[in-house]
Amino acid sequence: MYEESYSDLLRYVRRRGHPSVVEDVVAETFAIAWKKRRTLPSEPRGWLFLTASNVLKNAHRGQARQLGIAIRSYKPDVGPDLDSDLDLIAAWRALSRIDQEVLALHLWEGLSDLEGARVLRCSRSAYAMRLTRAKHRLANSVRDLGPSEAAATACLRLKEVAS
């Protein structure tokens, strides 16, 4: 089963997952198959792909949790940009998880539209639209925090980084 399915399963996960998790997802899929070897269907190929998909979803959820922890635990340096940093953090927290994810994939992970679309399992054009809307919502949220100069500065910084 391993020799017959490994390369196909690896290609499947590569098309759907971040390169850093591909080998782990495939290894975990075969580990699960080994544990369940007595109850596997006679033709396990479809079962392997479904299991790999589920393992990949778990990996994505884990990455999202880690990203959320990193954002929540961010402690800005006390300095001249403290107000704008705090405004950005508040604006970030006001965004939906979907907006946070698409912005994080673009800004922090540096993924292209095509790569981000693969992670979110949508088309490139849908990803680009989500990204544009998330950028607008973040900029509007920072502006909504008040007419402070810090909020305006934060919007400008976001637009420079996001462009």
C-alpha cells in the first residue's frame, strides 16, 4: 500500500498544503493507516486521500492557532510608534478570522495570490478579492478608532506594506 500510494498521496498534499507540512502530513496519514490496517477497505486509496485531507485540515487549524497566539502575545516596544501599534493591534483584533488569515498569508507569510488561494482552497481571483476587502476593512477599522494622527499613520503604513 505504501509503495503504491506514496507518490500520489505526496502530490495530492503538495497541491493543497504548505511545503513545510507536506512530509509530516503524508507520514501521519500512513501512520494512521498502519494503526487501522485491520479495518482498512480492500482498496485503501480513497481512504488515504480522505485521511490526508483531514490531517491537512488539522495542520491548518494548528497553524491558525499559532498565528493567533503570536498576535495576541505581541508586546509592542514602548516608543514613538506605540499609539499606532496599539491602534493596529486593536484594528487587527476587530477583524474576522477569515480577514486575519488572508492578510497574514499575504503580509507575514509572503504568499502569492496563487499560493494563498491554495491554502484557503479557493480560486486565485476569490483570494485576491478577499485580500482586497480585508485590507479595506483593516484600514477602515483603524480610521474608526478615532481621528488621531496615529491611526492615519497606521493606515499609511499598512497600505505601504500591503501594496
